[in-house]
Amino acid sequence: MYRHVPKEKQLIAKVKLKGAPPQHKEALDLLIEEKSNTKFLGFWRVRTRNWYLSEKWRKRRNKQENTIWEAPIYYTQDGTERTVAKMESYLKNQGYFNAQVVSKKRHKLIRRKAAIVKYKIKENKQYVFNEISRNVEDYDIYVLLQNDRENSLLQKGIPFSSTALTSERERVYKLLRENGYYSFSKSYVYFDLDSTLNNYRVNVSLGVKNPGNYQRHRPFLIGKIH
């Protein structure tokens, strides 16, 4: 099959992922843009080989691109760099603010058209949530959130993640809607983060803005009952 690979290209033979936190390995693996083609019985890339053979026939007869077989996946520097950037961004969103991802490419000794790509991850220490405060302009909403703070998804000591912030915004939105604030929008909820403590902890201030300078969020009340 490798004799069909163009001179200036290398077919990705294997992709390795080293050092990934076990709980995030699957998610990081999904971020890899250029993976090796699938193998049949763990040895032969039959679908890719058939793609090469059918491609010659297709071009001779000017047919549409075939989708039955699996097109070859070639190594590119841009694809590797995008993967590294996405992995580092993902890890930072999971609290690994000092994470580093390094990629390395080599070829097989016999088949120089076969590239082996390795991603090595050094996640460093994960940050955790520290003090959780609330900066709410509307006093009634402040009291509501304070009384509900035990149900908050942001608790001191749990691992930091941007997903937790997004889920907490959704939870606050639903809580207010359930308490009559039917015109409340998720855009009023924001977070201020402070990770300058140098002890791998993040202070979070959950804020809720008012709809205007001199306005408050007004809950809907029950009117006449017929």
C-alpha cells in the first residue's frame, strides 16, 4: 500500500498519547485531528488500500469521489499544531493552567512513508476552587442564592473546570425562573476568577447584573384567580 503514497507525503501509521490524565484521556484522544487509518484484524489497512486502487479507476473514468473506502490520512505540521493547541486549551479549561503538550513525529525505519506521531502531555498540578463569593446587585436575588448555596456546583476544594462554571450559570438561571423571574436571562450571570494566589487555588465571584442602572429583576406574581 505504501508504494501508492505520494513522494512528498507520509501516511500516518500510528498515533500515541502519553501522560494524559486517566479521566481525560478519552476526551483528549477525540481532539486528535489526524489519526491513523483503520486496520482489518489489527494488521492490514484494507479499506485504504482499496481507496488507492479505486481512485485510479475513478480518475480514468472521471467519476465522482468514492465514499465506500477510506481515504488515506497524511501527516501535516498544521494538523499536529492544531491538535496541540486544542489539547492545551482543553486541559486549561479543566484546571490544568500550566499544562504543556509536545508533539513529535518520526518515521518507521523500513517504511519512510509511514509517520508515527506522539503527543506527550505534562499536565502539572490541577487547580481547585477556593473561596466562592457572590456579587449580586439585587438584594432579593442575593438572599435567594445565599439560601441555596449548599446546592451550588461550585464548592471549595473540588477541581476547577469551565464546565462547572457553565453548569452553575444554567443552574442559577433555572433557580430564578422557578422562583418567578421569568424574564431573567443567563447573560446576567457572570464570573470573576482570581488564580494569583500561587497555591493552585482559584477564588470565584459569582455575579448577577441588574437589567439597567436603576432597575431590578422583578418576579412575576399571581394575579386574579378565577
